[in-house]
Amino acid sequence: MRDIVSCFSENAVHVSHSSCSSYSSNACISPSLVPSVLNEVTGIYKVILSTQKQLLIKVTWCRNQTGQGLSINFGDDDPSKCFKLNTNLRFFRKKKGSKVIESDHSKIEVFWDLSTAKYDAGPEPVDGFYVLVMVDSEIGLILGDMSEEAVTKKFKTTTTVAKVSLVSRQEHCSGHTLYITKAQFCDTGIVHDILIRCSGEHEGLKHPVLSVCIDKKTVIRVKRLQWNFRGNQTIFVDGLLVDLMWDVHDWFFNPATGSAVFMFRKRSGLDSRLWLEEKLAQKDQDSVGFSLLIYACKNT
């Protein structure tokens, strides 16, 4: 009997580095199209200490016309267990410092330096910064340019490094119905370019069409989107099964305030169900694959 991955892969859309190399740069997007604005990015990390104690760390970067912010939550949304840095755009990049937080009988230390941070279009810095989270004197999470060797030099002692993995990434966008992002579905896989586009409103098409591309290869194309506003498709990326789900109901039936949701979730070979959000709240996180969620609002 064949394994379940083999059975699924026969009907899944395959995406590989070699298969995408022959696609032109215009396969999914015209250079004249303007992407949406990325307003907020949240990464959820699972940290396993040397004592086998587990901790979820949620890091959120946000930016709007008047201000910019960074917040870090540990396990829950209790304000007393949350690190927040909010200021106006002029002074945000000059900020650096440290803070100590007590959470779940653990001593958490946050060190940050955004004084030389560089940004692309979104709120998340891409270079010239670091955010370091220490949990009970162990390195829990490092974001940015600081290496483990630099941490050891900074504290002048050998520091234990906890095991960390990115469980989920959430992006909130607004504006045009064109969304561009990147995702890595496993530690050994490559970083893939993802493009989501809803066409038709201003292009003379009678019915709107949803297209999703990975590395310039179209993996789904949904016609008559106003009738097929919810659905899912299995794709095959880097030898992994990935569930792709879309829900654009509110684009058509609650356009004033509603958002569409797009989700990419890595599936294990034995998991035949689509991802459920409640899984993130479970104590045992080992079976939860990486997920990318995009919340897309057509209004600015």
C-alpha cells in the first residue's frame, strides 16, 4: 500500500524550483500593477528550553501614517506580560534598550536595538537591527543581525540556546487586491515568492478571477469568484503537502469593513485534515505545521 503523501501528491499542484525557472516574469503580474500596503506582521514562535518547558512568543511589527510599533507577547495577551514599544516614525529607529518581564514563573529579558534598522515597504525591519529574548538565562529568540556568538560576547558567558521554530506568520494588508510576500515551508527548503491577485474589477472581465502564484507559477485560478468565495486546494512544495485556503466572502458581502483571508499551511503526511486555528492553543505543538495567514482589506 502506498503512503498517504504519495496518494495526495498525485492530485496536488506541484511547485518546485526547477519547474518554476522557465516561467517569465510576467506570468502572474504586470509591472504597472501596484501591490497592497503591508500594515502589520506577526510571527508566532515556539520555544523549547533545556528544561523542556515550552513557551509561545508572539512578535508583532506594525506601522501606520503616524506611528510605528513593536510588541512581544509571552503565552497570552496579559498586558503585564507584554513588551511594547510604540512611538512616532521620527524617533522609532533611534530606540534601543532592555526590559525584564516575569511570566509563568520565568524571568524574561528583552534586548533591542533599532538605531540602524533598514526597512523595505513593510513595518518589519530587514537589516541593521536585533531583538533578543532571554528566558531563564537561555537564548530564547534572536531576530535580526545578532549571532549566538555575539550574544555570548555581550554577556561574557556561555549561554544555552533554546530550540525555536516559527509556527505561524500573519500579515495584514490593505489597498489594492494584489498581495506579494515570501514564505519558507521547512527549515531545509528555499524561500518562495508568493503572489495573490484578484483581477476583473478594472480590467473589463465580467466576473472577478482569483490567481495564486508561487515562484511565478500559477497554482490556482478561481473563476466566478463571487460564487466561489470560499475553497481550498492542496499544493506540493519542496516535497511537502501544503493546504491553501481562501475566504473572500466579505469582499463581496461586507465590503466596507470586511477582509479576505488566505492561508498556506504545511501538512504532515499523516494529517488529512485542514488546519484549524484552535490547534495553536493546544499544549502539544509538535504536530502543528508552519502556517502563513494573509488578511487582506480592500480599503485603506
